[in-house]
Amino acid sequence: MREVRRAFRRFWPLTRGDRGWLVVIVSCVVVSALAETASILLFAQLTDNALKAGSLAAFWGPAGAWLGVAALGALVGYLGNSLATWTAERFVLRLRAGVFGHVQDLPPHFFQKHRQGDLVERLTGDVEAIEQMVVSGVVGTVSAAFSAVFYACAALYLRWDLALATFVLAPLFLLAARRFSGRIRQTSRDERVADGAITSVVEESLGNVVLTQAYNRRRDEERRLDREARAWLRASVRGARLSEMYEQFVEVVETVCVLTVIGLGVWEISAGRMTLGQLLAFAAFVGYLYPPVRSLGRLGLTLTAATAGAERLGEILDAEPAVTDPAEPVPAWPVRGWVGFHGVTFGYPGAHRASLDEVSLTVAPGELVIVTGPSGAGKSTLSKLLTRFYDPSAGVICLDGVPLTDVPLEFLRENVALLPQETLILNGTIRENIACGRPGASDAEIERAARSAAAHDFVTALPEGYDTGIAPGTAALSGGQLKRITIARAMLRGAPVLVLDEPTAGLDSVAARQVVQPLRRLMSGRTTIMITHDLSLAPDADRILVVDRGRLVETGTHAELVARDGAYARLAGPLPPALTGRPDDTLTLGRRPAGGWSVSAT
């Protein structure tokens, strides 16, 4: 029970704000138990005074009282059960929101170590299991305890000697529950793990259905699902067997107790020491006593099973975010866009070597800097550090000369926009996908961003226009069109610093040409760091940085680096003609006085 107490102490604080309602619920439980006790006593009175004597006059008084007590018990029971359900769901809502909010702050490597389906199971099934422990468990314990006490006291009041004789077997319920609890706890954990694995397999298979069909992997995926489903089946059946063994055992014990009461009662009636009404009432009290006692034992098994969910949720809640807001953040300021990396070293948790090693660079407002290098060189790590998914293990990164560790995360990410390599699409309308760049943006602002991203024409050509629903992996739009929607999202954000991570990755040459012009508009006037293998825009860059094995090995303009015939020249090779917005256009970049870019077409 030590694990139950530890889990209870951890999650009980979440009931703050509902504890007053819990008191009301417990009060309803007490009143209901008292009403049930009174009903049984009134039944005994009816049996002895009305039924046995055949007196109708003796019937009306106890019958009216019984009906009133039953109505009161029903009303209070309805109120208590309704409040209990409402309070339990509020707890689930609060706990799930807290865990989900914590998950949002965890670093990318956490999600690489945990399958999505398993995390979904923890946020659903495990959360509900904890509610069974903290809210429903408390209410159930109090209800069973008060009911047992009232029925036991009433039985003692009628015949204390017979009551003590029947109480001897009561501890068997709790001993049986304790005997079964250890195995049920492990079985519950195995079942939850297997349930999460099933969800993961289904999610992964549906998300990669094209791969499954193209490579004839249907049977392999079916075998994966069958393997996980059989693990769940074994755990589920094992848990059901243990629960059923407990139920059947206590059923036999309860039957023995009732038969003992009846046998003793017959003996007492034959000796004239007990009336029939007293025997029936006593038997009723004993019959009503054992279900609460059995519930207490069953509740112990439920609490034990819930500790498996508590452990799994604890693994999430104990995971520390890689970054946190500063204790004393700097006040907001109009960001100009100076970016500086000063001796930055960083290695991912569990990695054998550093991804970046003493990297120093500076990007001025309005500059376009391209970062290139071989795969795995550490290029994308720069974007993760600049947007503070992680903090460097050594060195400092600054925005306008202010260390990022002194800048509030929300302010930083409002002023540093990331266009990731993956084309990230939300399940919603095109309007909602663009608007998430700046929540609250007007329709006119959304349309203006879409026009700048060369998305307006194809969006308005759709039957539902901006209200067309799209989802991750949708086939309704091409890869280039989806990319332009994400560019419109970044344009709407209007951040002075822009980080582009492989913006043309996964696009064919035609789609790449279609997004280049929107990309140029997006970069215009902004500090831009473009991480890419595609060097078609390299001649336009103010500087090119070559990263290899975590170190900055070359820096300079395209012409300078090609002339050196070093690492960059080997990466670039013979460059193709510059990509253009349309095949018959030539785009040129002109310097703005303030250091930004302007785009003109000839």
C-alpha cells in the first residue's frame, strides 16, 4: 500500500477547489446510509406489529415513515451521485490539462523516446485510473466505511452476541484483497502498456499507409498489431481471472456468513429469544454489511491497479523541460534582429559527441545567411538553439545583445519565427492553418499573407476557399501548395528574425520554383538564417556558413568560397541556373538602405 499512499499524496492536491463539494458528497453518503438503516428497522417493526399480527392499523404509521425515509434517501443519493460524477470529471479535466501542458514544454528528444500511441494512452486511460483512486476512491471508501459502521451498529443493537459471531468472518474480505493486490497491480500495468502499444501500431500504420501499400507490408503490419494485441489479450485475461477469483471467493464467504445468521436465528426463535421481525432485520443488516466490506476490499484492488497509471503518468511529470522561463526576465523591447552565437557548444542528451563545438557567428538585421554542410553536421541544431528548444551546454546565444536565457520564451518565439523542414499542417481549415501564425488576425490580414505567399489564387479556386478543410498528409493539395500555406503562416507572424530549415526539402523542381518567390518575399527585410542543402539561393546570400562535425569550418560569400575550392566548393559543385518564381522571369535582389532585401521582377 506504500505505492498507493505515495500516488495519492502526489495527485490529491489537484482536488483543491473541489474539496468543499467532496464534503457535500460525503454528507450525502452518510445520510443515504442512515436512511437505509432506518428503512431496515422500520421493516422489522412492520413485520412484528403488522404482518405477524395481521393488523392494518399498525401498518400505516411504519409504512408512511418508511416511504418518507426512502424518498429522502433517493433524493440525497441522486444529489450525491450527480455531484460525485461532476467532481470526478472536473478532476480528470484538470489532471489531463496539467499533464498535457507539461508535455508541451518537454524537449524534442522526449518524444523520440516515447511512442505517440503510448503517450495518448497515458493522457486518457491512465488519467482516468488516477481519478478512480483520488476522487471516486475517496467517495467509495467513505461510503463503504459509513455503511459498514451503521449496519454493524444496528446489528449489534438487535443482538450483539449474534453480531459478533458473524463479524468474525469479515476480515477474510480484506485479507483476500491484500492477497490479490500485488498480482493485479502488475497485470494492470502490463495491460496499459499493451494498450498503448496497440494505439501506437495503429497510428503508425495509418500514418504510413502509402509505405505499407507500396512495399507490400500489409502482412507485416498485421503481424505487428497481432503481436501487441495478443500481449494485451494475455494481460486482460489474466486481470479478469484474478478479479473473478476474488469475486467468487468473497461470494462463498458471504454465503457462509448469511447461512450462519439464519441457522443461529432459527435456533434463537425456537428458544423464544428472538422474533421473526428481528431475525429478518438482523439478516438484512448482515446482508447489507458484507457488500460494503467487500467493496472496501475491491476498492483496495482498484487503488492498487491505479498505481500502475500513476507510475506511468509520473514518468511524464518527472521529465524535466530542457528550458524554462528566466526567474527575472528582461522587459520586452522592439527587436531589431541582431543574432549572435558566442562559443556555443551543445550535445543532445545521450549523444556520444557534441552536435556543435565552440561555434561563433553574428547575423546583422536584414542579412540572409545560409548554413550548409553534410548531413548530421549540426546545422538544424542551430535552429533548435535559436528558438530555445534547448540551451547550449557552453557559450551564449544573444538576440540584440541580450542572452536568450534572460528572454521570456513567449516573447522570444514571437520574434523568432521558425519554418521547419516538415510541412506542418493542423487538422482544420486553410484559414485556421494560416491564422495560427498570429492568433486573432483578421481575414484581410490572412488573405494578404496568402497573396504574399502566392497561395491566394489556388485557395480561392477551391470550392470552399479559405474554409476548405485540410489535415496532415492530405492529398487535396500538392506539397508545394501546402508549403506555401506554411509560408503564409510565417508571413502573418511578421517576426523580425526568421529561421528556415530546409525550406525546399521534399519538393520537386517545379514545386521548388513555385515557393522560391514567396520565400524571397518572406525573407525581405528580416534577419534570415536558412539551413539548407539546396544552394540555388547561395549567390543571393550575404554570407554562407559551412558546418562540419559540429564546427564552423568556412564562412564567406558564394564567390569567395567557390574560389577557395574547399569544403563549400565540394558541396556546391556546378550550380544549376538560379531558381525563379516563373520560368520566364529573372528575379534580382536589391539592397535596401536599411540593410533589408527588396525583390524586383524583370
